[in-house]
Amino acid sequence: MRRRFTLPVLTVAAVVTSMFVAVAPASAHGYISSPPSRQANCARGAVANCGDIVYEPQSVEAPKGSMQCNGGGSRFAVLNDNSRAWPVAGVGRSVTFSWVLTARHATSTWEYFIGNTLLASFNDGGAQPGATKSHTVSMGNFSGRQTVLARWNVADTAMAFYACVDVNIGGGSTTPTNPPTNPPTNPPTNPPTNPPTNPPAGGTWAAGTAYQVGSTVTYGGRSYRCRQAHTALTGWEPPNAPALWLAV
């Protein structure tokens, strides 16, 4: 006689859940847009040959505690290369750092360092931030050319998001001698997906509008193509959000 075998309900649920996790796409996250972080400068085409960070400036995620620009992970090592001609932002004795958050994770703390010196820490106590987040940070006794490391520590996981910002405290801005005219035009197939051959037009960019991959908009006299489907929010203007918009 053939015996019937039935999986326990909980086992079936676990299998289904694990399959779902395996195929679910990774969500986007966040990065410093102003003053431009290294990943923001790569995404907007101010630095050449940055690799995949051009398409994922929001994805510099690694375990908490690193003091490296890429979080010490296996990806985006280009961000640690201090020999590159990273654009430098001229700043004063205090700097307002503005984040664009394309996934708003519950947050424990935001930390800002120069070298091993902690400049400031902001405790959110597990709250979920908005679409943008800004902190005004004193540069202490530092002056001249410095690299500020920012860490966004997620409250409910062991992970953090990292961004490095090159500044000239008390001085002017500098840019590479020969920056590329435009960002790369051939992003990898996944992510993001290739735009359609005839992308839908989006008119003038406006907060509250739902945009699809390939939609084109104008903002500030320039044209941009949507990289990731999203509903626009104030603070996600195309020049401020290269993770969402590609200048064309």
C-alpha cells in the first residue's frame, strides 16, 4: 500500500517564504546628495569609470561599524580610492548634509566622522525618516581638504548605509580637470531594467507624480529619464536624485 506523505503547514509556509525572499528584488535605500557624496558624483557623471555605483548610489550597504567609504563590503571599492580626482565642495565651519532616501528604513543613529573623530551623532530612536533627511554638522577644529564619512545605522538590522563627502573647509570647490560630459548611457540590464524603446513622456517634473522607468521629464531647463519607477516627492528633484533620474 502506498503511504501518503503530507508536509506540515509550517514547513510549507517556510519554503514558500524562502522562495519569495530569494526572488524578491532588492529595494533602494539612500545616499548624501548635498554636498555631493562620492557615489552621487559618480552617478551624475562628474567622475569617470566608477563601475556599478553609477547606477546604484543608494546601495552602499554593509555591516555597521566600518570606517570605509564603501562600508568594507565586496562592492563599490572604487569609493575608497583616494587617488581619484573626487570633486571637492567648499564649505564653512558647519555643513548641512542632505540625504535622499529611496527606502525609508527605521533608524537608530546617523554618524559623521573625519578620520577617527566623531563629529556628530543624531539619534532617531528607531523612527522612520521621511523622503529626505538633513543634519547640520560642525567641522570642529578641522580645516582644509577633508573627507567626511557618514553612517546611517538601520534600527532593526545589523546593516548601515555609507557615504563619503569630500570637502574643503574654509576654502573653495574643485572639480576634475576633464570630467565626462555625460554619465554612461548603457546601464546593466539588472538593475535597473533597460528603458523602453519609446519611453513615455512625463512633461515637467512635479512632486506627487507617478513616474515609470523610461519616462522623460524636464527640470531646470534639462531633460531627465526615469531609472526607477516611483512617485516623486519634494527633495527628489532630478538633479538631487541620480539614483532615480539620468540626465539625457
